[in-house]
Amino acid sequence: MFGNYLIGLREGLEASLVVCILIAYLVKTGRRDRLTPVWAGITAAVVLSMAFGAVLQYGSTQLSFEAQEALGGSLSVVAVGLVTWMVFWMRRTARHLKAELHGKLDAALAMGTVALVVTAFLAVGREGLETALFIWTAVQATSDGVRPLVGAMLGLLTSVVLGWLFYRGALKINLAKFFTWTGAMLVVVAAGVLAYGVHDLQEAGWLGGMHDLAFDISTTIPKDSWYGTLLKGVFNFQPDPTVLQVAVWAAYLVPTLALFLRGTSGSSPTPATPAPAEAKPAA
């Protein structure tokens, strides 16, 4: 549940920051009359993301077992790729995110209402689709009822509250450190999702070889024990993984985490993304 909470918090906060920057810029520049198209684009992006998640959830139940495993495994690999790109992208470009969004918004204002809707839709929609896909694959990997989904929703709600507090200027945190630590934890979660995706592809018959168990500590860490459930929910831990799962998990986690942490160790301690609190609306 914690792993899914982290996903919802991290992804949701990125989307919240984007919304705060867009809204605060229009308010500060005296263009409140252009807020409606922006909110329309944001709403459309949220609806699309929710619809995408619903299609994944309910559409997959109509498939055969092998097709479900193949779909789940394939989307797990795609989700891990997107999340990995996202954490590195945020580390590299977050410093200029505010200026980039302001530039796109200025261009959209000059082009008209439709351009404003599209700009807001694209800015939030990318985050929303990534969030829906990664949460779905993480929920499938845990196979723990509705608790993973509840954790993800709590994370999203927390991110909305934090975004509102940033906008109002009531909360200031070091966003650079926040995104560094949550990014590192997301890499660990993604490694577990990737390993489980490999398991699904093996079940579907798409991956051959290395089906033997790397180890089996089910008697020491039972899957239905509280600590087994905790490890499963946080790290997607399996007490009986195959050799291929362990190999893929290590091949992804070790170099990815090392590259991510090495890239952040030499960065400036200044927060990478200026808090929207700095752009709170004038009274």
C-alpha cells in the first residue's frame, strides 16, 4: 500500500505543481478571464486519465488468462520505462519547468481559447496517463485487493492538498530534495513492478528459459503474513521468484539507481522547481 501511496503522491504532486504554475501565472498577469479554458483542459486531462485506468481495469478482465498475463507483463515493462524516464526528466528539467510552462502559456494566449485548452490538457494529461498506467500495473503486481488502489488514491489526495498549500503560500519545502528521495524510492518500486512483469510474461509463455526458482523462502516469509504483505506492498517482493526475475530486477535496479543518485549528488542544493507559493495571487 505504501508503494502505491508513493506513486500517487509523486506523480500527483508533479501534476499539481503544473496546475499551480499555470493558474498562478494567469492570476498574477491579470488574465483571470482565461482561467476557464485552462480549467477545461485540466478537467479533460483528468477525465481521460480516469477513463484510461477504467479501460485497463475492466477491459483486461474480458481476456483469457494468457492474454491477461501478456497484457499485464507488457504494460508493466512500458510503465517502468515511462516512470524511469520521468524521474530522470524531472531531475534534469524541473529547474526550468516554470519558465517553460510560462512560455507555452504565452504562446497559447496569443493563439486563442482552443490553444489554451490544448496546452493545459497536454501539460496535465501526460502526467495523468503515466499515473494511471503505473498505478494499474502496480496494483496488478501486488494482487492485494483494493488496498493498493486505496493507497494510490490517498497519495493523489495528499498531492492535491500539498499543491493547494503551495499555491496559497502556506507550505514551503525543498522540492529538489523531495523529488530526489521520492525518485530513488520510485526506482526501487519500479524494479519490483518490472520483476513482476517478467513473471507475467513467463506465465503467458512469452519468455522462455530461466523458469527455475532462484530461491524459495516462503516458509520464512509467508505471502499471507503481515510482514510478507508489507514487503509485497512496498517493494513488490516475492519469496519465490524465478532466476529470470531476480536477474532482471538486479540488472535494472543497480545501474538505474546508481546513475540517478550520481546525477543528483553533484546538483545544486537550490530547489529544482520554484514553489508555486512564490507566485501566489495578489490580494
